[in-house]
Amino acid sequence: MSDFPTDPTDTDWSYQTAAVHTSIPRGLGQTVGLPIHAAAAFQFDTLAQAQDEFQNNTGLSYARLQNPTVRALEDRITALEGGASTVALASGQAATLTALLSACRAGDHVVSASSLFGGTTGMLNNILPLMGISATLVDNTPDAVRAAMQDNTRLVWAEMISNPAGDIADLDPFAGIAHEHGALLAIDNTCGGVGYLCRPLEYGADIVSQSLTKWAGGHGSVMGGSVTVGARQDLSRNPSYTDGGENSVLKVRGDAALAWRQRWLGASQLGMTLAPHSAFLIAQGLETLALRLSRECESALELARWLQTQPGVGKVSYPGLEGHPFHDQAGRYLRHGSGAVLAFEVPDPAAFLSRLRVLRIAPNLGDVRTLVVHPWTTTHGRVPEAARLAAGVTPQTIRMSVGVEDVKDLKADIAGAL
Ligand SMILES: *Cc1c(COP(=O)(O)O)cnc(C)c1O
């Protein structure tokens, strides 16, 4: 019934080849780019087909669950993350909630590194308790994570590259600790660029959650998120999967249990479905992500080194710099560069920002344009002061997401504003 264009697992294409060819069928009259299926519902020929689809959810029936354009994007993300399947959702926040709820129910517990995107901190501290799920936020180290594990811990959470501090998740030990306790490891790979800088699943992570609003979309024009899983996970000690004996989710869905539950929760039940037009824009963004992000990483490193030499600039924080506390870990886990986000201190942030002519003041990341914010009073404004400082944010900090402009023009703009 469904004729989804490609199986993401049937090739061994390199990243850039997969980015432009996955989900585009070959053949007479086929579109060269992705078509947009502006459709809410899909037809069946027979009642038997409809009954089968409602039982198994493998094809197309209603677009809250599946749409061919959204599915094409999902297959492309699966290929780029080296996973087994993906559900695309309406935003990164929707992805975070889906990933958390796919492992936890009332009475369960999450351990997370505390250097987090503000929306994730809010989800852990304010939204999970509404559902009877608790979270402990700890230092971004294996020792701290291990010490916080409880009998009811179902999930360990960290960001691959945190912003603006540039912490790098220590995937190998985090996966080991989670699995020893029968829990899963979920990594927010937003700043890892959809598998381009790192594929956490290859280091033992079970779930990769991310905002597609950032580097995937890449042009400040669309919102989205996704949750990707690998081929199998150990869910044998998680009661959400084992309760019900022969009818448990684990027995009925087998190796697909986690992926099935994520689509059921995020798309089918909560309705945080990605629109097909958004899926199209994001899939198109993925076609140039590697080109953009490799240029941005190069520029970010050059700017970080240059900023260290500029009079009036205080601390410069970028994991690609030798002095950064996570520099060695960046070398261990990241390819192609250390990301496109850096932070630096200036004596008078308001004056600095008001004098910029190329860089723009905006809260997004991963845009083709270089964007700056003052996290102390904006993105991290609601975070308690001690937690702001712990996240590497001071009243002087400027966060910069480096775009694809000529780095000469970026330096001249910054120098002028200083
Ligand atoms: C932006 C962001 C999110 C949330 O994504 P939205 O698309 O804004 O909902 C989650 N995690 C990280 C690391 C982010 O940067």
C-alpha cells in the first residue's frame, strides 16, 4: 500500500551523498527534488487493507501518523544519523517531550547533564513533574551521572555539544552507566548537525533527539524536530514495555517497540505532527547542511582564535580551542570540526550589539547568517543565576552562531563594534 521512496538502510552512501539522494526515487518522470504531498488522508482499495493499516501502522492512512513528504524527511534523517528509524515532529521541544515520554511514565526518573538548552531544563523541571516523572540535573561527567542513578531511572539525557558552554557528552561511559541500570541514553544532537559532526548512536546512545529548526532547516525559515533510534535497545527492565505479559509493548512490537511508541506518543496521540511543507523545507536544508556546517566550523575556529587576540575581549569559549575543558572530548567524538557556536565576553554587551552591521541579534542557531544574543538577559534570563553561571553564561557573555558569510567581513564587523 505504501510506496515510500527508499529504504534508508539499503545503502552505504557517505554523508553528503545520502543527504542529496536519500528519499528521491529514480525513474521516468520522477521529480528530481522532493515533492510535497499536501494531504491529510489516504485512500484504501478495500476494507481489508484499511483494517490491516489500522492494526499495523506501516503505511498511509491519516497524516497525523504518516505523510509521504514527512516520511521522506524521516528516512533522510535516519540515513544521516546511522539509525533504524525516525519520527519527525513539529519542533525540537516536541521531539524532547516525545523522547522523554517514550522511556518514562509516572513514578520514573531521569538523570540529565545540567548544561542544557533552556527549553529542555524547563521540560525536566516543570513539565515532567506534571506527569509524576522526576529529574535530577548533574554535572556533565560520568561520575556525577553514576552517582545520581536510582532504581527507577529510565533515561540518561545529555546534549552532544551544549550551548553556549560547549560541553561535549562523554558518550561511551554515559551509555555504559545507563545500560548497567537498565536505562536508555538519549542525546540531543541539535548542535551535532544531524549526524554530520557526531552520530551518537554509533557510541551506544539509544535515542537521538534534535531540533531541526537549527542546522537542518538552516535558513531561519521553518521549525521542526526529530527522534531517531537504533536497531535495538534493551527495554527488558522498563515496565512501560514489559507490563502486560504476552500483550506487552515489547512482546507485540519486538525490536521496533521504542520507535513504535515514539510515533504513537508524539505524532498519533499528542498530535505534534510535522507539516509536509515544513518537512520539505527541512529535507531541502539537509542537502546543504554538510557544506554549510563545515564552512561554519572553520570560521568559528578562526574567529575564536582571533577573538582571543582582540583587546577588550574577555574569556572566549569554543571546544575547538586547546584550553577548553572539553577540547579532548571534542577530539574523541566530533568529526569535521567543533561546531558553529562560540561564546565570548565583552565589557558592554548592549553597546557592542547595537554597533553591529553584519551580525544580527536573534535567538536562533544554525542559520546561514551569523546570529548573536546576550544569553544572560534573553535565552537564559529565566534560569536561576547560579545555574546561569554554571552553564558558562556571565553578564558579559555574547553567544554567536557562526553563519556562512566571508569570515573577513565578520571580523571587520566585530572589530568595529568592539
Ligand atoms: C532549539 C533547541 C531545542 C528546541 O528546539 P525548537 O525547534 O526550538 O523547539 C532543543 N535542544 C536544543 C539543543 C536546541 O538548541
